[in-house]
Amino acid sequence: MMELFCAVVQRDLRLALRHGADTLGAVLFFILTGTLFPLALGPSPDLLRHMAPGIIWVCALLAALLPLDRLFGAELEDGSLDQLLLLGLPPSLVALAKITAHWLTTGVPLLLAAVPLAIMLGLPTTTLPILLAGLLLGSMVLSLIGGMGACIVLGARRGGVLLPLLVLPLITPALIFGAAAIDAARTGLPWAPDLELLGAFLTAAIPLCPLAAGAGLRAAVE
Amino acid sequence: MAESLSVFRGDRLVLDDVSLSLERGGALLLTGPNGAGKSTLLRVLAGLRRPDGGALLWDGMPITQDRTAHAARVAYLGHQDALKPSLTVQENLALFARAGGGDTDAALKTALKAVDLLHLSTLPARLLSAGQKRRTALARVLLAQAPLWLLDEPSLGLDAAAVDLLGAAIATHRAQGGLVVATTHVPLPLGDVSHLNLPGMPDQSRGWWGADEADLTGDAA
């Protein structure tokens, strides 16, 4: 079963590699929206440094949502979803495999792209490890909750519009704790509790989201 | 195997009280007009769709008890070939070779040889013709190593030689005790086979369609 799970992840990674534009699109979207803020708010270093955690988190959140719609939608349209569900893997594991692939192809590149963006916005380099630790946990939560949302709206008309409406409210706790951790680190307050809460959120999402996602996949092929 | 299945699509009754059973090595051909519910019945048999009434048994056990276990017993060929255009034939099938178990490379080669695609195995699926795509999808059915084959118009787009290959593959499968349920509009080389004719649109003979028709004839008269 583990072997099959890895095979599904591997297949999705290979697909993402062939369609490199999807991954690149999300990363470029992240960097571009991030660069719009200094242009819109004015080049005051203090203001930008103050807003940087929020800017990075919100941009990463929106960028990670971009490829989610197609992640499962394409499988449903070409009939691959039927075949994936008939592999002999529980639907929740099929969903988890695809969510893992989404994290590897979207979450990790966003994580790497966050560093130059943080430096550009003037975040002190001492806060960078906390930013990355928070985003590491946060991007996993995003993939899990986003993947769950994508499975649930799968097959619905206008699913692409529904998806952010469903996912964004659910993801707010991660956003609050993640951005707060960076803020705390910048002002010299303890940042560990925020990251711990983020970790707790992730540990709850790991078993629950795939279950809901699997049920969504089953309903989508009916 | 299946007892008095009923399935609704939307508020339309597609399958009404359909029963069928298959022994080891048996084959069943589903025929009927478009919209009669042939594909729906196949999806129900695959466990992809829940019947709204009736029971589906495998060796006396209801399949709804463990749908994942049933999925491993099924090889399903749908309307769509379910191939990723950017992956090669081999890459498209690799995952399903893994699901079949055993030596995946050898199994992949045997399956591709059986549908005469070995020479195209490194070609991206987007460059294949419709018939070649269908053959790749058939190779996936072979790879599943599953006892129950559910084939939705398997000969769609195949040339005469490929239809013969399909017939040979089905014969081998049945000789090993496998089951085949296929839908078709054209003759298939299946050997001895039982037929199930779905009448189609069970609720169209009555209801408002019928009433409408009566009105029209009434007006004409």
C-alpha cells in the first residue's frame, strides 16, 4: 500500500515536471504580488518591515491556491480519477498522495521564494529561520486544507470560484499564528508558542483533511 | 452477483430492477439503446457508484462492505482513455503496473506486447492516434491483474487487427477464470457469451413525455 502511495506521488511529480509552467506560475505570482506592495504602499522601509510578515503569508496563501483547482479537476475530466480510485488504495490515501505532490511542487518552491521576498521587504535576517519554519508548517496546512477543499468542490459548476471561498476562511488560524510568530521574533517576544499552535493545527489537519478529501473524491465520481 | 439494482440519475430512473450473475470464466454483453444505462451499470459494478436500490454481491459478500477491496478486484475501461498527454505510454501505465503487483517491468512489456504497442512505448500519449490510445487503455486493463473486467465499448476506435487482439486477450482472461462484462453497439469477438438487454428509459413510456405525445396526436386528429 505504501508502495502504491509513493507511485501515485511519483506520477504526480512527473506530471508537474512536464507541466513546469504550473509550478513556475505559482512562484511568479507569489513574487509579483509581493512586489506590488512596495509600489502601492510607498517605499518607506519601516512600514514595509512592519507589514512584511502579513504580505508574505497572504501572498503565499493565494499563490498556493492557484494550482489546486486543476490538481483534481484535470483528473476528473479525463477519467483518470476513476482509475486512481480503482487502484486498490483507499480514496483518502489517493487524496493524500496528490496533496503531498501539491506540497512538493508548490509549497516547497514558495518556501524558497519567500527568502528573497523577505529580504526585499526588509525583514531582519535573524527572523528568517522563524519565517521559514512557520511557512514550512503553514504550507503543509495549506496543501491539506486546500486539497480537501478542491476535492469537495470537485465536479461542482464554478468550482474554481467556490474553492477560495471555502478554503480561505478555514486557513485563517494558520495565517494568524504564522504571521504572529514572525512579528514576535522581530520585536523580541517569544515566538515558540505561535509555531507550536501552528504545529498543533497541522497535526489535526493531517488525519482529518484526507478523510474529508477522500469522501469528496468518492462523491465526485458518482 | 447483482440483485435487482436500481439507479437514479438526477430524478430519472436509469436502471430499474436489473439482476445479473456471472460464474468464473463467464462473459456478459450489455446491449441496449443510448441512454439505457449500460455505462451506469458498469460503474455500479465497479463500485464507483452506489446503487440506489438492490445489492451487489461478490462471493456472497456485499461489495459496499469494503469498496477498496472491491476496487482491487476490478479492471475498468471507461468511455475515456484516462491518459495524460504529456506522459509517455510507459509512464502512463507505470502506476497501474505497480498496482498489479509482481515484476512491474516484465508485466508492462507483456501487456504492451499483447496490444501491439511495444514499439510506441516511449512516445508521449498526445502523439497517439485514437485507436492507439484505446489500446494503451486496454493495456492498463491487462496490467490490473484483476478477476473482473468491466469494458465500456472496448472496441471503440480499434482497427480489425486490434479487435482480434482484444478478443484474444479476453479469451485468455476467461480461460484463467476471469469475468468480463462489456457494453457494445458492434459485434465483439467474445466467444460464448450471455446477453443482457437493457430496455432503456423505463420511465419514458409514461409520465409527462407520454402525456405530451398523446396531446400532440390529439391535436393532429
